[in-house]
Amino acid sequence: MNRDNSTVSARSRQGLRRREEYAQATRQAIVDAARQLFCERGYFSTKVDEIAALARVAPATVYAVSGGKHGLLNTLIEIWATAPIVAATIESIEAMDDPAAILRTVGATSRRIREEFGDIIRVAITTAPHDQAVFQSLAGATAQYRQAFVPIAQRLLDLGALHDGMDVNQAVDVFWFYFGYGALFTLHDDNGWSYERAEQWLCDQANCALLRNAVFETGSAGSPMPEH
């Protein structure tokens, strides 16, 4: 009897795991479909029925799993805003003593985030002015993004690396100017620069704007125009 009960229990747990795995796979398929269609067609031009068709589920499943389009875009924004690389970068920087290396790390992380999540960021930015719920979600993500620069700026201040008179808040503003939403989109998407060259140029400019002893990767204070 005990053996029979153990067998039933094991089968029950296995069945539960399979259902959980199926539910997770279904949710991921819906999120992936929404990401693709939002980026290809725009948020407002995408219909739930189209997301369902691409994910190979019923429209009702999209609503049940995600709450519809708003819920899906919220999920995508959260995936970007809570990317583990941000916390890992901050932890790494807090152990660094070289200000120039700190800026290179920030530049590399900013580039990686843009490469991995730039499609989501652009959809959120273009949608937010026309949808209050998306606007609020983006505002929360933006606040979180800016907050990540605070311990980095504090580390540079503690190292005595910032320009005279520059405090943490001013340094965060400078970080946001070079590594926030606008700069990489402009240089890469609008101007056609490679991510590598854009990253290097932005690091050089941030170096000059932030550090009292600036060191340029390009080897000159003029930071020459990057090649495409």
C-alpha cells in the first residue's frame, strides 16, 4: 500500500511539473510574440488576436496569462528594467579603483542593455506619450535606470575622481546624458555608427565630462569622429 501511495505521489508531482513547464512555455511564447509584433508593427497596431496566432494559443489565453497588451508591454518593460546585468555591474564597480575602468564598464553595460533590450525600450518610449498606463510603467523603469547610476557616481566621488565641485546628483545627470536613452539611439540608429564605436566615443566624452584626470581610449582629447 505504501509503495502504491508513493507511486501515485510521484506521478502527481511529475504531472504538476509538466503542467508548470507547459504554463511557463505558453507564457514565454506569448511574451515573445508580443515583443516581435510590437517591434514590427507598433504597440497600437498590434492586435491580441495576432499575438495569439503567432504564439499558437487562443486569444483568451493571452488575456488569462498576461492581462492583454498592457500586461504584455509591462512584462517586457520589467524584463528590461530588472535585467541582472545591472546589479552585477554595480557590484563589480563598487570593487574597482580605476575611474576610467569604471566608465568603460558603464559603457559596456549600457551597450549590452541596448543590444538586448533596445527594441523594448524604443516601443515603450514611442508608446508612452499616448497611453497613460505605459507612461507610468516607463516612468518607473526610468527611475530605476537612473537610480542605478547613483552608487556608480558615489564610487567615483569616494575615489576623488570627479571634477571639483561635482556632486553625486550632478554626476548622475551626466551619466544619464551619455548612457541614458538618447545617445546610443542617436549614434547607432540615426547616425549609423557601430555599437563598438559609439560605446568608445561615449566613454571618452563621459570621461572628459566627469573625471578630473580624463584618459581617452582613442588616445586624444579631441576624441575623433568614429568610423561607421
